Amino acid sequence: MNKPYLNFLIWLASAFLIPGNAAAEWKTYEGIYIRGFENHSFRECGKDDAWWVDLTSEASAQFKSFLDSNDSEEMLRTETDELSKLPANGWSVGDRFFVHVEGFLHSKGEYGHMGLWNRQLTIRQFNSLRFPTESDLAQCD
């Protein structure tokens, strides 16, 4: 195979398969982001499926900034205590956040800890990020 043809095939594959490329289909999602031990997942409001979450470096910086600006240690402890009093409604244990995000949903496969999630959502931007209220959890149930 000649080199220009091979380079074209590599470019074509990267243009359509790799998130971060302009050709990737980035969409907005609203739901609950759960961050816990061996669990970084997202459940879109109104959906039953939970997806493994991968943050781009930009989204990771946004998330860290949110935690830093909210005295996160104390806030998470308080929020987790309050949320633990609510019915589980199938939500996983971990710190929960109500989010509007821009992300790329990967095709079906095995993702996350021990491959337990069948999809992965790569988040490139948090459009909004806050601790959930009881009504947020009810809205996304």
C-alpha cells in the first residue's frame, strides 16, 4: 500500500472515530454524575442506563475548580449525609452532582471498572454543575 493512501486512511479514521475531532458527534446531556470509589458514572434524566464517565483534561479542570470553590470536603460530607436519607431509586453510592454537560457517547462495549458499563460518555465541558436537590433526583428518576 502506498504511503499517501495509508495516510489518508489514518486521517479518515481519526476524523470520524476519535472524540475531540470536529467530526465527532458531541451532544448535550442532563442528569446525575456520580463520582465514587470505582464508579464514575452518569445517568441521563429519564433514562434507565448508566454510562461510565471519562473527563477530558478541560472538564477535569472545571470539575476540580468547582470542588475547590465549594469547600468540597465539608460540602460533600453534608450532601452525602442528606442524600443518604433519600430513597436510593437505583442510584449508585458515591458523591452525586446534577449536571448539564457536553459529551460524546461511545458505542456499546465494556467500559469502566471491570468493564461493567456498556457505554462511555466522554465529557468535554460542564455547562452547569451543582449538588443535586431532592427534586433533581426525582426529575431524573
